Amino acid sequence: MTHIPRPFLLGTDWWTDVDDVVALRVLAHAHKAGKIALEGVCINACMAYSCPSVDAFLQNEGLPGVPIGVDREATGYGGKPPYQKRMAQSPGNHRTNDECLDAVRLYRQTLARAETQIEIAEIGFCQVLAAVLRSPPDEFSPLPGHELLRQKCKHIWAMAGRWDAPDGGYEYNLSHTAPNCRAASEFYENCPVPVTFLGFEAGLNVITGDVLKGRDDMLARALKDHGSENGRHSWDPMLALLALAGEPEQAGYRAVYGQAKIDPADGKNTWIADENGSQRYVIKTRPDRFYRDAIHAMIL
């Protein structure tokens, strides 16, 4: 029987943190191993080197043809992205922001064309997914966004939220800016497909990347430029591994089912437990070294 790779779209802020790069390597290696088909990378925080640096990294990983989309309006996040300029200036021709599709259009195009339901791994902000949700019919599909997602998206895997406190918490991807707070509330309360959350607490004490220290490797250089050559918290690569496993138990987690609630005013997340809910967050069942070793096996 022929194995058909699971189609994936990745959403990423690709901004001031470097765990996005570790996660993209994990997914790139899974693509090359035939486990998934990476159908596109959608950047939801924009700077001059967004698309060129992602393109350079994909080329370095042996995936030069993967489509890239970007939200060109998403510029108000502050901070100084530390590694993208050098990555973008690596040898080769790299696609510019203007040469890549708008992120919402890339989502709609990819979903509309899909013959098999797509899974989305989101390790950044929510405004692009919220815009897809409310998008009107276009040349790619006669379906509005809510229905297009319902028909063509199988599951959403999200690095988002803090789920370890009874009264909820605040997490960067849901609460960094006012537009992100509103978008997260809109999307996760109206999402027509199942969602699995991996929270801040899961990746905080899993430190990865130090195995690349001193290597002539684009990911190693990104970690060093970020100041994390001795390793970085593993929020995004843990989400990638969870998504690749497909079920929490296979990745070393147990799931709590229910519905996420995001305050549109400040992004605070709370949880309404419901064993029949279509959303879930995960709790680790293995020691931290289990997840660290699994990520290192994928990035070496």
C-alpha cells in the first residue's frame, strides 16, 4: 500500500525568537522523510527579511519550492529580529516579500487545491487565520473562509496559551498586541475544525539546540545570532513533534478536552472543560529529556 504524506501548512511569526527555526527544521526533515508534505509557510509578522530568510532556510534544507506567504501589514511587534538578515544574505537568490503571496491568499489557494484535508501547525500569531476564517469567496474557491476551513482542514495544532493555572494565564502568541488578542479570541472561539494546544508551560523547561554548537550549520548560526547557542526553550519544535505524531499519547502527552476562551481585550486564556469538546490542550507524561532527545534526533 502506498504511503501518502500528510499535507501541512505552517504558520509562524519568524520574529525575535529562534524556536521557529528549530521547528521548521523538524518539519523539513519530516517532509524529506516522506512523513508529511509541507505545502506552504505563512509568515504572520513582517519585516524586510521575512520571506528572503525563510526562503534561504528552506533552500538550505533542500526544499526550495515550498510556497511562502506573508502578512505585509503585520509590522508592529517591536524588538530586533536577530538572525534573519544574515540568513537572507546567504548565497543564492531568495524570494522577496513582494514576490510571495499574501498569507491569506496562500491559505485559501492551498486549501482550495487540496485533494486531502490539510493540517495546520500554527506557532505564531492568529491574525492571518482569523482573516482566513472571515474571508469571502475568491478566484481560488467559491466557499467563504469558515466553510473552506471546515471542508479542507483536518486539524489545527497551535503553540498557544498557558493551561497550567486554574484561573488561566497570558501567553505571547495570544496576548502580545491588541490586534492579536482580538484575532485569537475570534479564531479559536469560532474555529470549525478541531484544535490541539501546546502551552507555554510544556516547552519552558525543554532546552534544545545546544547539540549544534560549533557546527557549520544555518540553524546553528541562527541559534548563535539569537544568543542561544547553548540551547533555547522548545515551544515551537515541541508543537511540531506533537503535530507529526498526530495523537498526544504517541508524542508523550495526555489531553484535556474542552473549549479555549481568549479575552479579546487582553488575550488572557481560560479553559472550559468538556470531555466532548473539539479542542484540547496537552500535558506532558514523560520527563523533559524525552522531548529534548526527540527534537535533537530530528535536527542533527
